[in-house]
Amino acid sequence: MTLYLTSKNHDKLAASKIVLDKFKLNEIICVESDSKIDDGQPYGILETRQGCINRTLQFENDNQN
């Protein structure tokens, strides 16, 4: 099974590898995406949630073709 990470951030990749091992996934694929949050970096729970939604929607749209 593959985990798609909508970030190329090294810290997020390292944290994802912990999940990868725990759930016995075998691959992480990093894809570039934009949180579409003003100033680029989400702060707080609401902006982080919205950034996740925005990144997921970009990933879904890019992979429907």
C-alpha cells in the first residue's frame, strides 16, 4: 500500500515514515501542493485543517486524469 504525502517537507516526510512502519505500508510518494493559505504557512487548527483540505483537493484533481 502507498501513502501519498501532499508535501515535500523533510520533517513531514520523517513523521510519515513512522506511520509507514506502524501500518506496514511500503511506499511514500511526495507530491508538490499548495495549502492556498495566505502567507503560505498555515497557523492554528483552522488554517491547518483548511490547508489539508486544499492540498487534498489539488491531489484529487491532479489524479483524476
